[in-house]
Amino acid sequence: MNAHVIPRDILKLHIAAVEGMFPLRFIGMLPMGSVGHVDEADERALEFLADDLQGLSLLDLCKAEIELGRRLGRSVGIVLHGGLKSDEAARLASLAAAI
């Protein structure tokens, strides 16, 4: 059975809502397995690369993952671009697909 595909306009709508709630700016969608804390067995999970804006706490990041996951009906993992070392940041940024 194939995972339900989320239309791009609906995805953008939910991402914009989460960006409005938390100091985050989504950069792109990452390939499966990029985020270490998302269960690799969950084929429906989505993984994102984001910039943290001033005032983002770790608790806010966790809440943003939960909120976006609730809106999309699947697990979500978010990696902060600013939290990566230079090699990792460049590599993940090149892998991120536009939203």
C-alpha cells in the first residue's frame, strides 16, 4: 500500500501555519533517513530542514514537530540548519528539496 501523498499547496499551508506559531523558517524537505530521531521504519514520516529564528528553544522545536505532524497526520522530523557543522550543513542543504 502506498503512503498518501500530500498535495504541495496543502503542505505549504500547514508549513506556513507552523512558521506562524514558532520562530522557524522551513528551507526544504529532506530525504528519508536524514533526521536521526525519526523511526526509519515509518515510511510515511516526513523530514525537513529549517532555519531557527531568534527565540527558538528546544521545547519550541519539539512542539513544532508535533504540531506539523498533527496537521499532516504523520511523523515529522526537523533538523535545524544552524545546528549543523559546516560539512553537514552544506551536504544537507544540497539534498533538501524545495517545498
